[in-house]
Amino acid sequence: MTTKQFFTGFKTGMKNFGENMSAIVNSILLSIVYFIGIGITAFFAKIKKKNFLDKEISLKRKSYWNDLNLTKKKIEEYYKQF
């Protein structure tokens, strides 16, 4: 085995090792962030009995669209707001 083959194999092995380690570390870190961020939000939402989605089905309603309350500001204030 020549030194060129050794270093080529070493480079390929280190590249594969780095890619595998980055996949593992990223999965662990993103899982921690997800469970802390979503878990804490869900925990406090359940304590306060907050529903983020209206899931109640009513046969009396014609539509489930919510009306926008545009009377709080003048309509001109909504133009070019971004």
C-alpha cells in the first residue's frame, strides 16, 4: 500500500466520519430544542387551557371563517405596513 492510497483512504474515512457525526449531533440538538420549545409552550398552554385552533364543530354555523376586525385602525394604516 502506498502513502497516496493511505491518505486517500484516510481522507474518505474522515469525511464519512464527519458527516455521520454531524447528522447525529444535529439530530440530538434539534430534538432538544424542539422538546424544550414546543414542550414548554404546550405545558403552559394546557395549564391556562389555551386552544390555539378552533376545533369545535357546529352545525349552526354556515362558515368557519373568522371576521377581521378592521375597525381598530383606519384602513390607510394597513397599506404599506411592511
